[in-house]
Amino acid sequence: RGKGERRVFRGTITDAPDFDASADAETLYNAMKGIGSDKEAILDLVTSRSNAQRHEIVAAYKSSFGQDLIEDLKYELTGKFERLIVSLMRTPPYHDGTGTDEKCLIEILASRNNQQIQDMVAAYRDAYGREMEEDIVADTSGHFKKMLVVLLQGTRDESEDVDTELVAEDVQDLYAAGEEQWGTEEAKFIMILGNRSMPHLRQVFDEYEKAYETTIENSIKSELSGDFERLMLAVVQCIRSVPMFFARRLYKSMKGLGTADNTLIRIMICRSEIDILDIRECFRLRYEKSLYNMIKDDTSGDYKRTLLNLCGGDDDLAGEFFPEAAQMAYKMWEVSATIKVKLRPTVRPASGFDPAADAQALRKAMKGFGTDEDAIIDIVANRSNDQRQEIRQAFKSLLGRDLMKDLKSELSKNLERLIIGLMLTPAEFDAKMMRKAMEGVGTDEHALIEILVTRSNEQIQAMNEAYLRGYKKTLEDAIQSETSGHFCRILTSLVQGAREDGPADMDRADSDELAEVCNAGSDDIEIKFMSILCTRSFPHLCKVFQEFVRKTNKDIEQIIKKEMSGDVKNAFYAIVCSVKNQPSYLADRLYKAMKGLGTDDRALIRIMVSRSEVDLFNIRKEFKETHDASLHEFIQSDTSGDYRKTLLILCGGED
């Protein structure tokens, strides 16, 4: 987007041609006359008129029939369909003013411009006879309240000019207020993010990334918390891209069990005349699924049909981007390539560590009748892996016993598997997980992919050595005996632990031509993808995928889903997701392990154990952001007993 060029938002609902308010009022009157209502006539008319035209219809209805159209609709319709149709007949400011929960407040105040906020405040006063600011002050607190009040003034700078000196000053002030010091100067975040213009703040965010090699979002996540953190992240997301912000909100409203219908109705109505086409594209870019199909799967009846009319159609399955989404995809890969995310564990070495005392305490917990599981958990889950290895050695030196054998004899089921997993070295644990994924009837291909895609060269090589020691067979031989075809070749390539290190090579990124083989529809597409995706460094792959978007206007993930199938598709897709954001990929794996009926305990244990000293805090944050529920909540509701207690200690917090 050029300097000073405004975003062009595109809706699906526009003024109907040859509009006649009186004729439409009569059509609606007839649709509700007599026994029963013609719901199809109502929804077809209401969803094919702009909001301004609907208000003319309301006025014409009262003039012609002496009745309130909205009250008649409420009487004739029921349930979610009634809420949706009635909401469509109201003004956008009135509808904005009806939300009361924190998530609704955040969404509305973060995404509206000055005029929309001022209109909403006036509509709230008219509807409720109270000032919105007074109600917000009464119902919220702290820095969250202060930022809401700032946004509620509707006085953000709306100029297009950017002062480069002020940009540099704001970049330094934001860093000094957060990352640079112990504690956070929240007032500085509020002042800058609540008042500066959108173009100015986009420049601030870009310069912040260049200066400190992290995004402003990462700094907010590490420095702020609770509703205040969520509000500031929403403001940043809206400054970057309002359509992407709403795509996230729509996805969260429909994923999992149940639908947040108020959120779904509010967004589909308020954006249908503004930018729903861009939201649709951002939705597909982020979630590889069309908004149309998600609404189709998640709703029913006349309610569904009305929402689909507002959505405006299904998106092209070929993976083509609209210009706005293509630009966003290009930027996404650029950020993945340049930003170094600080990885944060949840388990750290215990202070005042005494391996001999821990060994004696563990022996005491297992001696005699019964087992003190609490004592075992408190020691094992609160020590680093290096410290656990010292405890294993001290247990054998002092007591002449094998700690692993004693734990296996005293514990059972998932608690035993979890505690034993923690006591193994990372290499031993990975080797055991690979063995478990291939033993018995059937192979757990997802586990094989997850482990080999997320481990470094050194970790893979250590795992190979541990596998050979433990099972008297090379891991490569085991893989080749349990898998076949291109999938076997992909795993064999990954298990070498020979992925290139280092930054992107720009000249080589041009020669790593995935676009040409995709466009030609070559039968060797899997071989070409394997030669690049399994061997190049992650920073280099970011650049390759970025160039793919620039040259083809397509999404590499969508191409993989369209052109490939089965385990080959899953392996390449996992690599791409891991390159883009590895904590997000693992958060998704944890979500899939616990969603729905039953729990994939092996996957849950594998990820919680292997990432607790690496990046489990980052995974927690991604889990919360994507699934709108904390990892702690999922574990709490999906597991039980001492097994749950241990997992929650590893999780490290409730977010």
C-alpha cells in the first residue's frame, strides 16, 4: 500500500437497485399476516437491502400500517433467527451499544473509528438513558478501565501523515516502558496505543520489530495480563488489520462445542456493508477453511440461510488471494523470518537443589505399605531434567536401587507414564515415543511427524543414539520397516538430523522454485517439496514461502492440501506450520489431543514433557489466543487425580 493510500473495504450488502420502501413494507406486512410467517420472504428481503434502506422500510411500515415493524418481527419470529433479523433492522450504533461483557467491549472499542464510537455513545444514551462511560467505569477496573475510557472518547488522531522522529521516540518509549525495565509502565502503552494514528502505529510496530527483534504483540504478552492484555492485543491486531481481527473473532465464535451466536450475529451484521469480503479471505488465510463452510457446518435452518446471505458466497478453493490477504500473507512470512521469539519454559532448575535429599525423600515415599504420590510429584515435577538425572544417580549410589524400576512398581497408568517420561533424558524420552508410535498394530504417523519436525539436528542425533542403545536397532531401519512410499522417504530424510542451519540465502531462495513445479502440475511435486522442505533451514524456508506468495498469489498451505494427500500432506503441512510458528503448531496438537470425547494421553504426555523446559509458556500463550481458553482449563477439565496435578505443575499457570 502506497503512502497515504487508504484501505478499500468491501462488503457483501449494498443498496438494492430500484428500491421502494413502501413496497418492501407491504411485502413484510403480508409475510407476517395470518397464521404463520413467510420466513423466506422476510430473510430474502432484509438481507438484500442496505442498513439505510432497512430504516426507510421501518419508517414506511409505520406510516402505512401504524405499527412498529421491529415489534412485529419480534412477535412473529423466534430464537436466533429473530435476534439476527431484528438486529439487522437496527442502526449499527444501537447494535454496538448492546454488548456488556468484556470480550464484546474489547472487540467493539478496539475496532471502531472515531465517528462510529461517537455515534455508539449517542445511541447508548438514547436507548438506556445513561452514559456509556459511567457504566464502563462502574463495571471495570485498573488499566483495563483506563484504556477503555481513552478509546471511548473517539479522539484518536486520524491524520495520514507520519512523523518519523515521533515514530522513533514512541518505539523507544514502548520498549523502555516494558521489556527494558523490571515492571511495566502501563500508562505509556495506553497513551501511545490509545491516541496515535493508525499509519503512525503501523510504522511504530515495524520499527519496533527491526530494533528489538520481537513483535509488539510478544512484548504485550510478556508484560501485561488479563483483560488489559487482551484489550491491548486487540488494539494492535486492529491497527495491523481489522479484517484479520474479525476473522479471528468469527473463528473463535464457531469452533469447538457450541456457538457464540451473539458474537457471530454482531460481526456478520456490522461488517456486511464494510469489509466482509476481506474478512472471508483473512479467515481462509489463517484457518485454511472458508467462512461460508464453517457457518454452513455450525448453524442451521433460516438462521443459517440468513448468515450465508450476509457472508455472500463460498471462496475459491484454488487458494488465490485477494490483494489485501496476499499482502498480509507476504508480511506474515516476513515476520516469521525476521523475528526471534524468546522461548520460555515452565519448568526451571530448583534452587537449593540437593540430589541426595531428594533421593532419600523418594525412597521414603515408596517404602512400606502404600505410596506417597504427592511427595513423588512435588519432587519430580519441580526439578529440571538435569537435576532428575542427578537424583537417579544418587538413588543408585546411596540406596543401591534402580529409581526407574521402583517408580514403575509403585505407580500405575497415566501417572506412571508421565513420571517415567520426566525421569528419562530428553533423548531417551524421544526414542521411547518414536518406539511407541511404531509398535503394535498400526502406526501413529502424527506422532512421528510431530517429533521429527520439531526437534533440532542435535536432538535428532541424540535420539538416534538413544534408540540404538535401547532397542538394538537403528531408528532409520525401524521407520523404513513401518512406513512406505513418499512418507517413508520424508521421515528418512528428517531422521538424518542434517537440516541446514543459518539465515536465508536470497539467491538460493529464488532457485528453490516451488511455484514452477506447482504450476506445471508435475508428478514429481512430492520429491521437489521434500528436497526443499526437509533440508533447508527454517529462516530460509520462510523466505521461500514468502516468495511463493509473491510469485503465485497463492498460499503454500492451501497448495499442499489441494495437491497432496494422506501422511505426505500431513508431514509437509506440519513442516510449514512449524516454520511459521512452532509454539502455535504444538498448541494445536495439544488442543486436538484433548478436544471432543476422550483424550490422546500419549500425545498430551509427549508434548508436556518434551516442551516443559523449552517453550511451554509460549505454547500456553498461543493456545489461549487461538482457542480462547487456557491450556490449564483444558487439562483441568479433561484429566483427573494425580495425573492432572502433575500436568498442571508442568503447565505452570492458568493464564
